[in-house]
Amino acid sequence: MKQLLHTPEGVRDIYNSECNRKTEVENRLRRVFKRYGYFDIQTPSFEFFDIFSKERGSVAGREMYKFFDREGNTLVLRPDMTPPIARCASKYYGEETCPVRLSYIANTYINHSSYQGRLKERTQAGAECIGDDTSDADAEVIALVIACLKTCGLTEFQVDIGQVGFFKGLVEEAGFGEETAGELKDLIEKKNFFGVEERILKRKLPGRLSEAFLKLPQMFGGIECVREAKKLTENPTARAALMRLENLYQLLTCYGLEQYVSFDLGMLGTYRYYTGIIFRAFTYGTGEALGSGGRYDRLMCQFGKDAPSVGFGLYVDNILSALSRQNIPVDTDTVDTLLLYEKDCRQTAIRTAEKLRGEGENLQLLRKRSVKTLEEYRVYAENNQIRRIYYLDGEGLHEVE
């Protein structure tokens, strides 16, 4: 019986004040999405496995929760929101030629290894701008990320921006195969300087190209690091990626957001469907990113719609953790009043409660038990953050001090 009270590893219950804070943060995020012109969308909690198959470049198959339907089809709990939304956009907006803006708040499920200590079910809030290949769309999405984090109450955070096109251009110039490129990508992403050096020096690449690979793990900082990187390559793909970053930075200065952004050319992302900019948001007090995103110009084609796109997901649980550790309060709409009444005053109590609720008060109506004292109800109200208690008895309605 005791085991029935526990949750499986990697999931947890959220209740009382924490649940109130989470709901408030989610509502704030929804309002920001609306202000930027995004429309809500909901997708199923589980999909066909093929939506997230290896060709899509999403989460590794071993980290998905898989099961079968009655027809024997393999289904998975969604580990990532981007492929389902790409599927929806292709199905319902297949003929739309203007950009489609969609937003969501939903849970995702990833079966991480137990030693990592990470949640396996987490709430993600995100937005996708589908059918727009411009840097303007990139800038708007990053501006939306920043607006979301500020609306949640955070003030000290950074959005690190990378460009997978730069790395692809260098790999193209070096003539590396898929396996070598994959190994290098993992080493660079992990900032493993020695591992990168060991593999690059064995290849005996031209001096400037070799220097570009060796410096890639430490190419992070302000816009200057992007400009310095341009000196290390003449590859058209790599230079186009860097020029796009410069253009993006100019657009972000138009938004007045340059203080919130930095660049990291060694950030290459875990999802293979990214084709251009990628980014992650960080703050102090939490070890994980607050969210991530990027441009995926070829993913939609796999679902039948040629639509270059860009989007992001914010991890609501990580945002709440950061707010808590930074002692940033989240004002919530809680129960204001507890109205206690004696049995003989039931009719008056109900009418009083309905009147106060009609005036906008959040009120809990509770018949007083003779075995409980007013002090016990005062403790109950305090534990549930109920600010005041009214007591209705034969002498009338009065507030309990």
C-alpha cells in the first residue's frame, strides 16, 4: 500500500503553492505568445514512432517511451514538440503561403538515464514560426524568448546563439565524412579541447582551416568573436553563416536586446534537424538551460510542406527552479477567504459566499465542525495561504483575527 503513494523515478507531483506558481508562469507565457501574434495549438501526448524516427534528427530512440496500439503500430510519448507541430502545420496549413505562427504549452517525455537525475516528464512552452526564412524571423523568435523570460520575472539571463552552418562549412571544406564530423561535433559541443586537437592534428589540414577547428570550442563571447571567425575561412557556407549572425545581431540591436545575447560558435545542438541559428537561454542558480531553439529549414519537407522555420521551447520547470533559487516571488491568484459557518446558518452562508464570489473574491465555503476549534481552522488557512477567515454563527458574520 505504501508503494502506491510514490511516483515512478523521473516524475513528481506538483501541488499547493508550487502548482499555483507554475500555473501563473504558464499564464504569463500564454499572454506573451498572444502579444506576438502566435496562435495556440495542442498535439496528442503520443504519436506514431515514425514522427520522431532517426531520419527526423530528434531524440534518440533509446530515450523514448514506446508502446503498441491494438493494430501493432509502435507509438511513443512525445519527447520533442517540434516534429508534431511540423506534422500539424503540414496537414492543416499545407496550402498557406504566408508564415504560420503557433505556440503551445505541453508536457514532453524523455527516458533519461537514471544517474542524470533529470525529470523525465517536463512542461515545455514554446513557439514556432513556420514558412519564414528571414533573419527577421530569427530575431523575432529570440526577442520572444527574452520577452518570455522577463515576463516570468527573471532579469539576469543570457541567450547564447550559435550557427550550425559555420561548422558544416568547415566540415565541407575539410572533406570529413559523416562519422568523423559526428565525433568532432560531440567533442566541440562538450568543449573537449584536447579531443578536438588530437583528431584535427592527425588530419594535417591547411593551416587556417586547422586553426578554425582548434579554436571552435572557445569561440564564444560578443559579436567580436563572430567577426574574428570570418578571418579563419573563405568557405562560402561558413561565411554565409557568420554573415547571417552579424545581420541577426543588428536586428536584435533594433529591439534593444543586445545586452541579453552572446555568441557561441562551438554550440552545435543535439537535434540534427537544425540547419541555421541555434540558441540556449541560461541564468544563474540552475545547472540546466532555461530553454533552447533554432532554425530547421528542411524538417517540414519530410512532412510534405516546403517551409523554412524557426522556433524554441522553454522548460517551465527550470524557470520555476531559477525563480525560486534567485528569491524572485511569483504573485499568484490564490484563495482569498475562508468562510466558516455553523450548521444553522447554512442558507445565509451560501448567499453570502455567492455574493462575495460575484464581486470577484476567491472564497472557500466550509461548515465548521464542532470538534474543531477556530485556532485549528486558522492554522489550516495559514498552511493554504488563505489570507482571511470569516465566521458566521448565530450572532452574525465577523472576521476571525
